[in-house]
Amino acid sequence: MKPGFLYVLHSGNLYGTERMALATLDGLRDRLEPVLFAPPGPALEEAGRLDIPAVAFRGTPDLAIRIRPWIAHHRRIAFAATGVSHSLIFLAWNRLYRRRNVHLHLVHGGTDERESYGRKRLLNGTGVRFVAVSEFVRERLLAHGVTEADIEVCENFLPDRQIAAAPRRPAFREGVRNVVVVSRVDPIKRIDLLLDCLDRHPALERLDFRICGTGWDLEVLRARAEKDHPNVVFEGFSDRVPQILAESDLLLHLCPCEPFGLAILEAMAAGVPVLVPDTGGAASLIEPGVSGFQFRAGDTDDLGTVLEEVAGLAPASLDRIVAAADARLRERYSSKAGLERYARLFEELTDD
């Protein structure tokens, strides 16, 4: 019998964390028997589409009841969780069942420092391996007291089928004119930085900006754009993000403390160059001037200067950036690269 791969999500949504869980479960099913545990929501529905067994739970006590038979059934278990309480449940049950296991605690980061990083140190000394999705997340875990030797960095990736199926922008025939931002419109995402930049750089009014996403700041920033910057359109939620990326000339990412940034990889798959801050997990996804562009995080003037420079690049220069980003995506952020990182962590369960 293959080892069981029990993956517990704290959310039933289908954002980056949930998509990576499903991609990992699906990608390792030849070596491990996958099962997803999640609150009701689209993540469970997507698991069904992928033919991955899925168990819905409502709250921590319910999870403790529902996961027990799966632990009892498997003598070897690969366990992954995103919530501290979920890892504690597995540790408690395994004191009874004493299963041979590899226990990963996935840390994708987030807006709340205590919830995203601060509580993780409760798992110090339990044998849990913390999996950070970027060096930035690793640094935040260290800052909050997580034991350094227990942290592994496994960057997110795009499934190969998603890369192959992505609508792709044609080669450039002219420079950058249409810029897209794919992001929640929350204060930490710093969408306001773009409007501040446009206040100070009127030459950028020749560019069109589309903001795809919802959040706390949506209505306030939309009203400000309608009043002062009609070239900025806040579209709210869109289920056409892959198509919108392929219709754009540049993806702009503004958050200075993004743990990773899957939208950046999706832009690479679409053949769209990216401009990101020089801090946070997003900064590590590109090589500045080679596979993408960077600006000084939080600096409106530098953002304006870099946007003007990028908008003035010749089509051939933009195509070179796109080609280098495509190579980086396939070498470092493909299924093969991403799944190998996880497979190595589970080797002791699957090597016999």
C-alpha cells in the first residue's frame, strides 16, 4: 500500500494556497495516496474534478473526528497542514497510532503576522518540518522564533498543464501600453501606490491600467481613479484573468511584503513581462533586467521612473525579457521542479 498523503487546508477557497495543495496532491499521486481535508468550498469541488478523495470538515473538533480513520488506515503517512491546530491534531492522534510519518507544516504567509508566522513556533520541537514558500517567508518565520534547522524552502510552482494551456500574448510589435494589476485591493497590497505615482508622473497618463481584484479599498480607490486618473480602471473580480493577462503588455505587482505571488508566474506563462518591488517574495521570482523589472518598494518616484523606462523599451528588448522569463518559469517553477522539492521531503516514506 502506498503511503497516505493527508493534506489539511484551513480554507476551502481556491486561491494560491489551495491551488498549490491540489497541484501537490495531484502531482505526487503516483507515489502517495492523496486525500484533501478542507472546509466546504470550491477547493473540495476542484479536488473532485481531479479525482482526489476529499473530506469536508467544519471546525477543529470536526476535523479531529474525520481524520482519525485515515490515520488508522495507513501505516505510513505524509501529512501536510496549513493551520497550527491541524498539525496539533495529527501530533495528538499519532501519539496513539505511532505511524511512520513525515509531517510538513506549509507556511504561505499572509497579512496577519501573528496568524501567518507568530503562532508557528508552537510547533517547535515536535518533529514538524516547516515549509516556507519563499526566502522571505523563511525570514519571517525566523523573526518569530521558529527553529532554523526545521525550515525548508519549497517555492510554489505552476502545473505544466496550466503553463501549456495558458493563453499567450503574441510577440511585441510596439512598446508597453496596457498594464494590468492582479491583486486583492487591500491596504497591504499598496494599490494606492500606483495612484500616488500617477499624481507625480503625468507622462504616464498615456498608459492604460486595469486592476483585477476586490478588497477593502476598492470603492475608495475606484472613486479616486475616476476623479483624477481615468486611465485606471478598477474592474473588481474577474474570472478571465488568464485572458486579461494575454491581452496586456505588463503585469505590475505593488505589494512590498508579498510572500510569493502566483500571478507573477501566470504572467510569465502568458508571455507578459512583470514589474515587481525589490522586497518580499515577489522580488525573488525574477532577475532584474533579465527576466523582469524591479522598482524600489514603496517609492512612488522610482515606480514612475521605471514605468517610463519600461514603456520606452523597443519590442525586441521586451521579447528578450519574455523569453528569459519563460526559461526561468520552466526551469525553476514548473511541475517537475516544484514536485521534486516535495518528493525529496517525502523520500524516507517512499524509498522502500
